[in-house]
Amino acid sequence: MVSQIEPDRYADTGFAVKDTPPEINQRLFAAMMCKTPEERLLMGLDMMATAREMVRDGLRHEAPTLPQVGMQRLFFQRLYGLALPW
């Protein structure tokens, strides 16, 4: 799955945060580029793990009595935007 970044990027950084001034985006981008590729990868993995936990917690709140299989199907659909084919 590939994310789509809006064409109005700031400072050629690839960031499309509209509520942040361009000079701040430049500083954020520069700070990220000072990190090693491994550090940036770990940050991305941490963010994905956090997103998964947020989805799980939301589903537990919405459907606390749903069986495990149903919860897994709903989790997949919520996280990836697609229904499981089975």
C-alpha cells in the first residue's frame, strides 16, 4: 500500500503538513535526515505498532463481545481499508 502525498509539498521535503510553516518543515526534514536509516525505520515501525494498538483499542470499545475471528476481520478491514477475501 502506497500513501499519496499531496502535490503542495514544502521545501521539497516530501512533507505535506499544511498547518506548519515551510521553514519549520525544513528543520524537521533536516533533523530526520540526520538520523540513520535504521533509526528512521524503527521510528516508522513504532508508529505502525501504535496505529495498530489504537485500532485494536477502538474495536474493543465498539464491539467488546465480537468473537476473535470477527475482531481480526474487522481489524484488517479498518487498518487496510479492504475486506478479507475469506
